[in-house]
Amino acid sequence: MREKIILICEVCLSRNYSVYKNKENKERMQIKKYCKRCGTHTTHKESK
């Protein structure tokens, strides 16, 4: 089963992406993605 999560930029705290991940994985996801607001690639974390 997969669940939908929202990724938040660490720099400007904007909610840019929504992705799916396995429910079995309990760790919070961290991905480097492009932030439209900042204009650069930044680390995005899974929201609570």
C-alpha cells in the first residue's frame, strides 16, 4: 500500500511537491528537488 505525502522546502517552507511512498518505510523522506520560489535546488522534507 502506498500513501500520498507532501514535500516542503527547507529554505522557504513552501509546499511544492506531492509524491507517493510505501507505508512500510517509517523514515521521513528527504529529496533534493527544484524549488520554484527559491529558484535553486534545495532539500525537501516530508511534512508531518
